[in-house]
Amino acid sequence: MLTNQGFNLWANQYDQTVQLSEDNKTYPFAGYNEILNIVFNVAMRQPQSSILDIGFGTGVLTSQLYEQGHLIDGLDFSSEMITLARKKMPDANLIEWDISKGLPESIKAKKYDSIISTYALHHLTDEEKVPFIQSLLLRLNDNGKIVIGDIAFQTRAAHNQCRDRSKEFWDEDEFYFVLEELKPRMADFSHSTFTQVSHCGGVMVLSKS
């Protein structure tokens, strides 16, 4: 698993690495563009909304929402990626933060129409994921949605199949979503959907109603 120093070193080549994996339809970023498109469209349902992006990276997705007039708060633990993203979103509130510590106090004081995260929450263990996502539920406005695009699978069998076909590159230090195992532990959400986009990626949408 990369540390924040590792992501700092990777920052300038990150987007190219992602696109190469997407173009070749390989783990871990096969389906990346479609996943971002789904997240974007859910966040766009309400004009000039308040959005929290967790793990915004270089701002590929978030900058598109920013340009559409949405109010952006963002958390990322790479200072170099924040520097790149800030060039695209000079007026966004971008915070350097490690989500393994939960949410910063300034974010806990706010409510959002959308909370989005792409390819970030797999750095949390399953024991950390559930309470962290439950804490996000408290930050939603009425009719708000949490949208998570990540390396994710409907079943453990699908996860293992992807692992077996990607042995050369598989990262054993990351904790990918397996919906059949996580969903029963997330009873606070009265509504949730999961869309499998590629053999290694999908989108989960969670809300209170």
C-alpha cells in the first residue's frame, strides 16, 4: 500500500498510469472513465450543490464539478496531488488529511448534498470502512447521496477471480469492497445500489431515503 509519500512521488504520473490501465482494460482501473461518469452524473442531479470529495487526487473528476458551479470541499492525504488539484480549483476548500483518522472537525460541522469518493476507500480495512461510511451518513442533507466508485465486487468469488487473473499486479495490502459481505453491516442506510462496471470496478450509491 502506498503511503502519502508514495502518492506524492506518483502524483505527476498518476493520471497517465490510470489511463493506461483503463485503455488496456486491466486491474485496477478497468472501467475508470465509466465509473467517474456515473459518479459525476449522480452529483450533478442538483445544480450548485455542496459536495465533499474524499480522495480527490489530481482533481480529474472534482474539477469538472467545480467548473459546473458546485461548492467543493475535498480531503486527500497527498500534498503533491493537492497542489495539482488546486491549480484546477483555486477556490475549492482542499484539505490534506488521512481518512484513517476519521473526518476533520471542520468537515464534521458541515452538511452536503453529495459525498463522493473514487478509488480511495479501499485503503481502509473493512473494520474501518463501515464506521467511516456511517459517519458520512451524518453529513448528508435531506435527499443527499454518498457515491463510491472503487475497486469493488458483488461477491467474494468475483474478487478472487479478479485476484487470480491479476496476480502480477495485485496489491495484497489493499482492502477492496465485497458487497455481499459489507451490505449486511450497513443497516443504517435505507437505500443502496451497486453497479458492477468492469471485472474490477463498480459504483455504490447510498442514501438515507
